[in-house]
Amino acid sequence: MDYTKLYINGEWIESNSKEFIEVENPANREIIGKVPRANKADVDYAVRSAREAFETWQYTDLSTRISLVERLIEELYKRADELAAMIVKELGRGMDFALNMHTLPFIKDGENYVRIVKEYEFEKDMGDHLLRMEPVGVVAALTPWNYPLGQVTKKVIPALLTGNTIILKPSQNTPLVTYILADAIDKLGFPKGVFNLVTGTGAEVGNMLVEHEDVDMVTFTGSTKTGREVAQRTMKTIKRLTLELGGKSPSVILKGADLELALKKTLDTVYNNTGQTCSALTRLLVPEDEKEKIEEMVIRITKEYPFGDPALSPKNIGPVVSERQFLKVKSYIEKGIEEGARLIYGEVPQDYEKGYYIKPVVFSDVKNDMTIAREEIFGPVLCIIPYKDKEEAIRIANDTEYGLSSAVFGPEDEAREVANRIKAGNVIVNKGLFTRNAPFGGFKQSGLGREGGIFGVEEFLEPKAIFVYNK
Ligand code: NAD
């Protein structure tokens, strides 16, 4: 496949800039491709194409849109191994993770959106008015690198199903997998301009899209810092805005919890994507008098995670995504030591000549006002924070600028009571599992709006009231 072009108005075209951005395999630092560094002329063309396409796409029969998206999903299933193989290369995940964590669940998610839209009432009689849910218009989607396919399909599929047109700007770290998606869309014969892929940097293409007068909606997933900037720029022209941002999520262990279950579920979120998961439960709140026992268990379970080169085993977790991320995580580990947290497992990573590998790091006796407990590290770093009683645990859990995810483990009734008091978009209680019909998104500075289920569909719809005179 040719990665040196942009996909605009139903065609693969060269960028006006003639400049490129190299894409690196973080597991061995090889350059695996280059994508265009799009410029203003490219962005303007993409927005124009999406605008023209919207004029007709919004009025196509729902059944036409559903049938195209169903064929797209079928195609993505057929190409699942190819998609996952690309995620192995550009994100550095082992094949098992790339397929079962990054690819198949998100295609399934797409099927769920189709099911929801099939049942959704786009127009209903509310008694005193008619309510029509209409597409917002031209959508700019800005996505991060940590789930290179999933964060994209969560936006593209519901946006297209609901009659919007879209311009996707994927992360410059992991754009290649989106070329496979664009290739599938191209081959299936979606009307031209309905989906456009424009690669480039956030500071350039991202900003141009966000500020573009002819873009109606921005759906952004990324860091809170960038999200804040995106929000300010978006508001210059009062666009519809969805922000899916960072987290520093607590996992609260109550007395009487099933510790094996609690620690395995918590550590899975912290380690399985090398800590690069927005909803990772990186603050582990433990009863003070059970701290030592829990520390020993954490160390034992941590040793079971297969960190290492994804080329050597499909089960290997792999490195962090880039030099920038490596240096960022390293500096947080150093900061934790400097601030007096007790390093009970792991070490400061040093060398990244052969890839950006960081082994798990566990700190204990972390105070909730330390930098490592407040800021999103986005690496395999766990903070164990002891607490005295349940009230203190709840206070610490909520003492954060974020509110994305959380978990509570303990006697069921007590855990439910604590769950109700945590200010976060989702709470896992004991054996509870996240489901794709549930809303996903954050309280506080973790974002605005939700993805997933019916909430993820309605993000792309504008309510319109129609008043008709009935005697
Ligand atoms: P990022 O904020 O650096 O970038 C996200 C996207 O925005 C990229 O496409 C980037 O090119 C673009 N961008 C960067 N600067 C921009 C600007 N000034 N204007 C417009 N666009 C700009 O985030 P990242 O490092 O790619 O991803 C990691 C972050 O994403 C973490 O903070 C993580 O918590 C968050 N995240 C959140 C969710 C969620 O659902 N809440 C999911 C995944 C990741």
C-alpha cells in the first residue's frame, strides 16, 4: 500500500506540501513508512470535499448508510490480521494484543453502533412537538496513538452512520493503520468526500481543522493539555465539541476484598498497553494495615507480565510508543524517587538504542499530592497509596483533576456504596466488566461528552424541534 498520499474526495492524491513525516517502529526504531505532512491547501480541499459530500450524504436513506458500514465492518474483519500486523509495527504491541485488544473489539464495537442506529428513532412525536435528530455536518476527528484503530473507528463509524461527513487526522506516531481503513472505504464505493484522511502534525493540520470555519464539529481524543487548547480554538467559531481526555484513575481496595482479583484487574489496565491506556488504574488505594501484604502480591503478579520485544513472542507487551514517551515516563520515575516515594519494584530505564522498552515500576508510600500521583504518566508505573479508613479512601480517590475511570473491590454492598461516591465516568465493581453499550468518557478534566453505545451515536446528532399546529 502507498502511504505517501492523502485520501480526499474519494481519491488518493499527493499533498501540496511535498513534505513527509517518518513513522518509526518503537520496538526496534526502524523507519517503517512515511506519510504526507499535509498543509493548508490540503486541509481546505478536504473540508470543501466533506462539505459538498454532506449536502447529499445527510439525506441518503439510513438503509444505504447502514449497508455501506456493514460492508465496511465485514471488510475489516477480513483484514483483521493485516490491521493487527500494522499495529504490531507502529505501536510495538505483540500480535496477540494487537489483534485481541486493539482490533477485534473495535470492529465488534462498530457492529454495535449499527445495531443501535437500526433501532434508533431519528424522528419522534413528543406530544407537543416533533423531535428530529439530525447530523451535525462536517466533522474533524483528531485521534491519539495509544489505540490507533479503536480511537478512530469509535468516531468514524457512528459519524458516518448518522449522516455526517468526516475528515480524520490520526496521530503522526501511528497513522499507517488508518490507511488500511481508508483503503477499505475506498474499495467499497462510499460516495466521494464522505470520508477523508489527512495526515500531519497536530500543531499544523490539527489546528487548521479545529479553527476551520466550515467544520461543524470537532471530536478529539488525546491529552487534557492539548484538549484544553483544542477547546479554546474550537470555541472561536462555536463548534460542537467532544473531548475524550486523560486520566489518573483510582483502584480502591476495601477491607475484605478478593485481593487476587483486585490486583490482577488493576495491573492488567496498568501494564497491558505498556501503561498507555487513558483509563489505566494507576493509583492503587490500599488499607494501611494491609499494605505490606499487598505490596508483596503486587510484586509477584507484576513479574508475570511478559514485557519484551513483540517480534519474539505474540504475547509480549512491547515498548512505549516513542522517544518522547520514553523520556517522559523516565522523568516521572526519577521524579517519584526524588519526591520520596518508595520504589519497590523496577528501575529507572536508561538505554533506548534498541527500542523504547520500559519495564514495570511500582512505587509505594505514595502521597496523593506527589507529582506521580497527580499527573498522567502514560507508562507502566503503579502508585500504591495507603489510606486509614474508607472516608479517606474516597477523599483520595476524588482528589484529582481527572475523572475518567475507577474501580472498587470489596464486600459487594460496601463497594457499591463507594462506587456511587466516586466522581468518574465509569466504575468497575469487583468482577464487573466494561461493556460496549456503556458510555465512556470523563467527569472533570477528563473530557466533555461520551463515546460508546447510544451516547456515542448522539454525540454526532443535533436535536431539532419542529412545531406543527394540531387542532
Ligand atoms: P495528544 O493530545 O498529544 O494528541 C492527540 C491528537 O491531537 C493527535 O492527533 C495530535 O496530532 C493532535 N494534536 C496535537 N496538538 C494539537 C493541537 N494543538 N491542535 C489540534 N490537534 C492537536 O495525545 P496523544 O499523546 O496522542 O495521546 C495520549 C493521550 O490521549 C493521553 O492523555 C490519554 O489519556 C488520552 N486518551 C484519552 C482517551 C479517552 O477516551 N478519554 C482515549 C485514548 C487516549
